[in-house]
Amino acid sequence: MPQLDSTHDPKRKSWVASANGHSDFPIQNLPLGVFTPPGGGSPRAGVAIGDMILDLVAVQEAGLFSGEAARAAGAAADGALNALFALGAGPRRALRTRLSELLAEGSAEQDRLGGMLHPAADCTLHLPARIGDYTDFYVGIHHATNVGKVFRPDNPLLPNYKYVPIGYHGRASSVVTSGTPVHRPKGQRKRPEEEAPSYGPCRNLDFELELGIWIGPGNALGQPIPVGEAQEHVAGYCLLNDWSARDLQAWEYQPLGPFLAKNFASTISPWVITPEALAPFRIAQPPRPEGDPAPLPYLLDEADQREGAFDLELQVLLLTPGLREKGLPPHRLSVSNARHMYWTVAQMVAHHSSNGCNLQPGDLFGSGTISAPDAEGLGSLLEATQGGRQPVRLESGEERRFLEDGDEVILRARARREGFVPIGFGDCTGTVLPAR
């Protein structure tokens, strides 16, 4: 597990003024991403610091990195972070340490770095890596139970859920970065009272509040990753909105599972929050309820159970055309927490590779929807409206059973712990456009 060091020091301030007290990107965070500077050019690696982005390539070319930090920065020079992800924790940690030194108050390099900073608002953010494969899990047990009640009232949670980290292979080509509009998908849908399906725009469009996991070093085909080593294969985290066409899903998902209802778009936040940045916010995996089976041996590791979960607040906000017109703020739909994941990230990695499946740097996992056990923390409208039966009422006078055209969904995450500086993930946003 990542260890605490000087980069987590709550007393450390940055000479980049906007970083001090920043809700997401203080100097204790230093997330990695890919951006295009205001003047244009090719995408390049950068680091978020307050309201600014530090050009990692420019810092490397200026000779301000050495050793493993230079190796990490050099690996990120091609406009994607895959090669950096592949290097693993050592070079990534060295890069973080050096960046923290360079950006701290009193840095001897402050004058040289000033021209390498760009206002984030003037930059274009891109996907941080070339995504080879995308796998969506289902580890939010409260979401799984709530959805099961909608479709199977008498048997909401199937027996395999507490034995297997359930997942399915999604579509990597339609993963988009925050701010990219999403067109309402079309497909076959069939209401219960209809005799036959029809083809047309999705009627029940939904969001899903998820944690994204970036894979770092991969494994050889046929060589499983032990659960005790799985954290070494994680490069970082992001937010993920796995948009869902519920009416298409209800018609098509049996017997093989999600298809067109899911593969039209998945939105991720653009910054990679490293395992090192999240080290202060690790917690023990919550104990399983009495009577639940223990994980099978290949999924059970003492260290992972002791500190493999996260205390990470997750929020969903909704900004509708009506709220915009009246100058009202986004409506908060949900406040949940990553602690409600039934399986840890290490267990997901171990299970995914347990049959010999080869993971690769830049692969993306979704946790599945993370709902809290109470009504204030439901991670989808399917749950919040009980399948559309109980609409959400907004201050603008509007109601929502599912998403309508013009609605913007905003996901946020915040990690807090007494004695440490809070960090965030940056917004993960997407606006619904009409079907084409």
C-alpha cells in the first residue's frame, strides 16, 4: 500500500496561490492528465495544481527532473499516460515527490516554472490514456439490491453476488472525457403493456455514479495477479458516469446482459488521482454482515482487508434547463461514499485476472454504481424514483423520473480526514443532447 511521506504534509503550501485551499487540487494532490495548452498544439501530459496546469513535458525539457522522476516524465511525453502507467509505483512516486518540491513555497525553481503554467480554464482536457479495454463491475451492494427490487421484488440479490465480483466487458471506444455532450441513444424498447418492441429514442435515460480505476502494469496472458499484489497494478482513479438507457436495458439484457443500453457513452473525469495522493484516505474494508460468506481464498488478503477501501465522499448534482433559466444552482441528487463498495479494488483486479486474462496499462475499470444505504445516497435515478414511479421534484418546479434533453449531470468526489488536506477529483460532467 502507498505510504505517507512529505508530499502529504498538511503544512506544505504552494507558490501557485490558487492551490492553497483549493477544493480539488492542492499541492497534496498533484493529479496527472493530458491537455492542450491555450495556444494549441499537440496534447501533452500535465499536472493540475490549483486553477493551473503545469506542463510536464516543458519541465522535462528544462532538465528539472532526474532519475526515476525523469523516467516517469519521459514516458508521458507522447500525449498519453499509458507508458507512465506501465512503469508502476516507483517512478510515479518519484515524479510526485519532485513535483511537490518544485511547486512548494520556497522552491528555487519558481521563476523558471512560471512560464510552464497555464490557466486550466483556457486549456482543453483529453482522455488521459488510450483505453484498450473497459470493464464495468457491480460492487455497490446497495445499488445491486435496490435495482434487484425493481426487477425481481421477491429475489433482489442473486446468490452469486456475495461470492463473485460481478462484472461485464463494456465498450472502450465510447468512453469520453468530462464536458463531452452525450446524445440520447436509440434502440429497441418495450413497455410492459406493449405487445411488441419499437425502435426509437431511449425514454428512460439514467446516470450511474461510479469510481473509475486505471490499470498500471499489466500481467502476462495466463498469469493471474494475486490479490496481495493487485494494488501494484493500479495506476490511479477517476470518476465515471456510466450512462444507462434503462428501457433498452430491460428489453435486451436477458440472457446475455448489457449491450446497446450501455455502450453509447461512458463519461470520466480527466484527472488521474494517484494511489499516493489517496494514501491518507484509505480505510479498512467494512466487515461483511453476519451470515455473509467470507471471500474465497484467492480474493482474501489481510492487508487489503485492513486498508484496501477508501473514505471518499461522492456526489451527484443535476442542472436542468429550468434551473438554468431561473438562475438556480444545481440540485443535489445524491451523497454517497466509496466505503459502500462490497468488494475492494484489489479484489476486482485479482478476480478479473484469475482466469489468466491479461490486463494492460490504460485499461479502465468501473466500480459499478455506488449507492449509500439511505435514500439520500442513491447513485441512479432508477433507484431515486423507484423505477420512475416517484419523481424527483426540483426547486424550478420541474420533475424528473429520468433524464431529459438539456439536463447536465455533475459528479464530484472529495476525500477528507482529520489532520490532512482534503483533495478532490475535479468535476465529471455531461449534458444530454437530443437523439440523432
